[in-house]
Amino acid sequence: MTETVTTTANLNKFEKLKAEKDGLALKEEIEKIAKIGWEAMDETDRDHRLKWLGVFFRPVTPGQFMMRMRIPNGILTSSQMYVLGEVVQRYGDDGSADITTRQNIQLRGIRIEDLVDIFNKFHGVGLTTIQSGMDNVRNITGDPVAGLDAHEWYDTRELVQQIQDLFTNYGEGNPEFTNLPRKFNIAITGGRDNSVHAEINDLAFVPAFQENQERNSVTFGFNVLVGGFFSGKRCEAAIPLNVWVHPDEVVAVCKAIVEIFRDHGFRANRQKARLMWLIDEWGIDRLRREVEQRLGKELLPAAPKDEIDWEKRDHIGIYEQKQPGLYYVGLHIPVGRFCAEDMLEIARLAEVYGSGEIRLTVEQNVIIPNIAESRLQTFLQEPLLDKFAVTPGLLMRSLVSCTGAQFCNFALIETKNRALAMTKDLEKELIFAYPVRIHWTGCPNSCGQPQVADIGLMGTKIRKNGQTVEGVDIYMGGKVGKDAQLGTCVQKGIPCEDLQPVLRELLIQHFGARLREPAIV
Ligand code: SRM
Ligand code: SF4
């Protein structure tokens, strides 16, 4: 023990806690932890190491933990959704769940004494929460209509699962990858509209064809992007690694890059630890060479162009699948929040009308696929669709929000409830010609991705009339889909209480919204 302390003395707090004990070690201590309860637990285990198991202490609601799942490619079964619904159901009003901006689900209200039971239930239906927080590879995103979309280039589902299995050892935990310098985000898109926001991931694979002139043939594969990330200090879009890979090579390339990040990424300053900081130091050519060295072979240069040639779809509504006679229906889940009853009902609808499959989008919505044409009309009459609309208002439709102050202690403002209320009010005031994507995020960490929005709102604290009040910085110019680019800050420090008229003007001036005629009485 003394020796460990000596060798970790110069490390920052997080490197030290990781060096002293791997977060995964808590897996063996769950029964003990559940028995002694959160108040008696070692504080470092409670506040940090539990996140390796996907269990997050919430200082805002002490005793009621958040659990972050892993839902690869955002796809789950109705049995899994039943289990998730049942878990939050037992917490009554304290229980709820959120669909996240990484196509994932977080549960709220969790009591630590229930963990053994909950993990057993998850195990029974093939769910895992492992390595979903802290310095790990996060939920891997893929096209939400993979395998359903007649126009897709490649069905990403299997690849995403293989990558998750690699980094998590099939959901059991993989100590090889539990001590990265920082979080690591991976996305693979096989569709034409970049529905995963490839450009904001540390590592992304985008569809591209490689030409072989000698053989007069083209082969499908992916161009590789690296280094995209958002943080309070810096935001960068991913840049080309100048590599094209065949689908068979994707998993190995992920392994090589994450190993390089693990072994060479910077660990001294957590604000400068994401992959892009290493790329700054090394240059892209060195990173590429290191990847080749790890793989033991040369890689082909990037194909000249990506095959992302569509505007981004939001998947809300009713769409034909590539399988004749089948449809997928995208339900709008306002700011991604649902309660136990909603979750159980979604599971039921997926079973009764579809194949039992449920999908999630990075816009925090749900897709139920595989609904036969003959069942569609009956499905559309289901009462749940009054709450989770198939044709929501054009502003509500694209609303995204991070967790905010209700549960997140980093938050500078309340987000989800405020975003909902303001959007409803703006829809009462304005008529829209097309959807406008507004993203709320409670602090500069940017979990709500304001930089990809038409209008991004980032929480801040400001002074108004001598008082500190909640406010936002406004981002604009985020472009998604083909030719994606990040938005930038255009206006700083608007008090939330003054925000609605500011948004109204922006929507009228830049997005074709019109004031509704006042009612004639
Ligand atoms: Fe995030 C930390 C919520 C997506 C950047 N994020 C947090 C924590 C864990 C902070 C905390 O412990 O309270 C938040 C948990 C609050 C809670 O109770 O829910 C949190 N992040 C979220 C979620 C739930 C937002 C949402 O409402 O959807 C998203 C969960 C994704 C998932 O399923 O894994 C979420 N976070 C993101 C994204 C968006 C993305 O991945 O596309 C980003 C920006 C992209 C990126 O990471 O490059 C993001 N979260 C951060 C950061 C800044 C990272 C950095 O390098 O500095 C932090 C703070 C940190 O890690 O130190 C953070
Ligand atoms: Fe919390 Fe800030 Fe992330 Fe919102 S952006 S969930 S407030 S850390």
C-alpha cells in the first residue's frame, strides 16, 4: 500500500484513484456495498469508481443513484425494456428514465441496496451497464435504422456489437480498457445521412467506396475520422486519419486506436486528455503510422469522398422499411424523458405490433420497427401516441436537452423542464415552415450538443440587477448530415427569463417562422 501511494503521489486525483484501485474491482464488492448502504461506503468508491459499473452517485439526490446502460447501436428488445421499466417502477415518483444523446438509456432513483437484484435482472436479459462512465469507451452509436433502411450502404449493427464486446468483454468488464486517460466516443455510420453525428466522436467510421482501377472495381468500406470532442475547454470536429478500412478491419482499428490512446494519451491534465490533444502533439501522420504498426500492416489511404450525401433525417413519423410490407414508426419522446409506465407500454407496443425490437436515436427518441402495414392504423390509434407523437410540432420535434440541474451537479441551469415549457410557448406564438433543431445543454461540457444545433443554448450564470441568475450563451450555424459542421457562439449571457423573445426573433429572422395571427374575439 505504501509503495502504491509513493508511486501515485504525483498523479492527478483521477489518475491516482484509478492507479490505487480499478473501478471494475467494485464488481466483486457489490453485495457488500448493497449491504452497508451509500452512507457507509468509501467515498471514492461511491463518487467515482461505481461509475465503472454504470452507477452514478448524484449529489443533487443523494441516496438515489443514476444508472447508465450500454445500448449498442441504440437497439434493445422488449424484454430488456420491460426490465428497465420494472426497475424504475419500484421507485414510484422518484423513478424515471432518460434517453441520452448517445442512443442510450439512464435510469433514475436507484437505491444501492437493490443493486444485486438489479444486476441479476439485467444479466437475465443480456443488458449491461459496464464501463459506461468515467475513463472508458462510451456507448457506441450506429445508424438507428440500420438493417431497415433501403438506402443504407451498410448495416452497422453487428460491427457495433463486436466493438462493444471487445471493450467490455461481452458486457462482463475488460480490465485492458478500464484505465483510459479520459472518456472515448466511437460512432459508425452505414447510412447516407450521418445520423450519429460522426464528426463529434473521438473515432468515427463513415461510409466510403475505394476504387481499384486495375481491377475496375469498387469496394465498400469506411473512411476513418479521429479526434472529435466537446469539453468545457475546447470543442473540435473530428479530422480524417487518411485511412480507408474494409468493414472486416473496423474492430481491429478500434482496438489499435484505443490502445494507442490508453498507452500514449496525456494523463497529467484532465482538461487536455482527449485524443485530439495527442493528435496535436504527434500530428496525424504519426498517429496513422502507430496504428499501422499495431496492426502490423499498411493501411489504404482514405477514399476520395465520403458517401454521406443526404440531409440528416430525424426518423420521427412513419416510414417504409426495406423489408416489403413492413414499417418503422418514430415516436417523439419530449426531451427524452419517460416514466416506468411509458417504458412498459413501449415494450408492449413493440411486442404486439412489431417484432419486439425497440430503437433509440441520438435525438433522444424511440423507433418501433417491423410493424406490418395491416397493423399500422390500429397502432396509430394507441393512446400512448397522444403522449409520444408521430407528428409533433415542428419546434418540439427536434428539441434535445441534456439532464441539467434537476439531477446533474455540473449544471449551471435547469434544462429539460425549461426547454419543454419554452418550446410549447414558442409553438403557441409562431407558425413554422420546417423543423428547427434547438439543443439545450446545462453547462459547457456540452452533453446536449449545442454545437450541432440550428440554435444551441449553453447554460451559464450571469449577473442581472445585481443578482446571479441562470442564463444561456447562444450557438448557431451547426450543420448536421452531409457537410456537417459545428456551430459557434453568437450571443453571450442572455438571462433565461428574457430568452423567449430572443428565440422568437431568431426563429423569425433566420428560420422562416411567422407570428400567429392574434385570435379575433
Ligand atoms: Fe456528458 C459528464 C450526462 C453525452 C460531454 N455527462 C457528464 C455527467 C456524467 C456529469 C455528472 O457526473 O453529473 C452527466 C450525468 C448527468 C446525469 O445525471 O444524467 C452527463 N452526457 C450526459 C447525457 C446523459 C446527456 C443527455 O441528457 O443525453 C449523455 C449520456 C451519453 C451516454 O449515454 O453515454 C451525455 N456528454 C455527452 C456528450 C454528447 C455525445 O457523446 O455525443 C458529450 C460531448 C461529446 C464529447 O464527450 O466529446 C458529453 N459529459 C461531457 C463532459 C465533457 C468531456 C470532456 O472531455 O471534458 C463531461 C465532464 C467530464 O467528463 O469531465 C460529461
Ligand atoms: Fe450535466 Fe453539463 Fe452534461 Fe448537462 S452538459 S448533463 S449540465 S455535465
